[in-house]
Amino acid sequence: PVKTAAGTKGGIERTFIAIKPDGVQRGLVAEVINRFERKGYKLVGIKAIVPSKELAEEHYGDLKARPFYKGLVNYMTSGRAPVIAMVWEGPDVIRQGRRIIGATNPLDAEPGSIRGDYTISVGRNAIHGSDSFESATIEIGLWFKPTEVFDWKFTHEEWIISAN
Ligand code: GDP
Ligand code: MG
């Protein structure tokens, strides 16, 4: 569970990160996991899933009025590759995850970010990350059952996260 308030720097949070079908097709699964892992974040949930239309529509519900919405839902649900759905945990992981991923439009994404390094089209930007504490909570609940998310500690946690 989230142990501190949203937006609190250093607060232990959880965020929903998903490698979209194009990211899986592009062979970016290990690369994405590595970027979160090497930073010190903890993988507390992971699965491959072809989302139902209902799940994809709910996940992107705030974009329903947008012209690309239907194409977006089709792209996520085609099954031509699964989505790799993940929950990552750690200090400020929601905001830091968005920085690791980069801007929505890959042409605005900084080199060094995942989208900046690997993608060029907003409709094929490889990865999703929750944009706030509220959406992280909703999205984790949408994509994962409680039993699919795990509480665990690094044996070396004190070498990654200081107590003060
Ligand atoms: P994100 O939070 O950075 O993923 O961006 P948004 O929440 O604004 O949009 C969700 C997803 O919709 C993006 O990651 C893109 O895959 C897609 N999307 C957003 N804007 C556009 C657009 O203008 N054209 C197309 N084709 N897809 C878009
Ligand atoms: Mg978004």
C-alpha cells in the first residue's frame, strides 16, 4: 500500500506502468524493466495481458472525446502482442516514472527517456505510466487483483532508501 501522501517527495508510492503492444513488438520489455530496476524501484506486480475492450476503454476513459480514442483502444486490445502490465513501488515513483518514460509525444521526449530513445510517433509511444496518485490508485485497481500485487522488501533496502 501507499505509505505516504501523493506528491510528497520521498514518499513510498506505487504506480502502474504498462509496456504497450508496440513496445513488446519492439523488444523493449527488458529495457523498460531495467530502467526502473537500476534506479532502485521495486517490481511488486507484473503480468502479460491482452486487455478487454472494456478494460482499455475504462483505462483511457478520460480521452473518450478525442479523435484518436477508438484507434488507441484498438491498438491496446488487438492482441497482436500482449500488454506487459506492472506495478512499481518506491519513493516518488509516480513522478519519477513519468520522467523515465518521457513526454507523451516522442518528438517532445528528452533523449535518455524511454520514449525519447526508442519512439517517434505519439500513437506508438511504447509505454504507459500513471500521471498522478489518483490515477495510479485507479489504474492498479483496474489491471490487478489485490493478490497479484506483492508486499516485499529488498534485503538491502537500507542501501537504497535512507531513513532520513
Ligand atoms: P500519456 O499519459 O503520456 O500516455 O498521454 P495521455 O494520457 O495524454 O494519452 C494517452 C495515450 O493516448 C498516449 O500515450 C498515446 O498513446 C495516445 N495519444 C495521446 N495523444 C494522441 C494523439 O494526438 N494521437 C494519437 N494517435 N494518439 C495519442
Ligand atoms: Mg495519461
